[in-house]
Amino acid sequence: MTAETTTVYKVSGMTCGHCEGAVTSELSELPGVTSVKAVASTGQVTVVSEAPLDEAAVRAAVDEAGYELVGTA
């Protein structure tokens, strides 16, 4: 079994549960992602994946959801 990678991203613009759902939905579609937990109050999105993710792909998914990836926390 391969070790999973957990990365915490900082996302600006999330204000409610709907925001969390939108970001979670987009990031969950990335290949290899096994779990996403978005917290609007902190702006942190914890992503667990089978391998490190390409930050450009994460940025594009967050952008698609209508928010901005600030970077890793």
C-alpha cells in the first residue's frame, strides 16, 4: 500500500457551507484525491490524495469553484 499525501491549502472567498461544498466538489474530481475537507471559517482545505497533487491543477479546480487558492497553509 502506498502512503497517502495530506496537503492543507489556504483558499480565500469561502464564507459558508455552500462554499465548502463547491470547493470540495471540484477538488474531489481531481485524479487520485481520496478525501477533501473544506472549512470556510479558517479558509483551509485539507486534501488527502494518493500522490502529491500538481498545484496548478488544484488552483484550476478552486478557480472553477469560484474561489482563489492562496497557497499551502
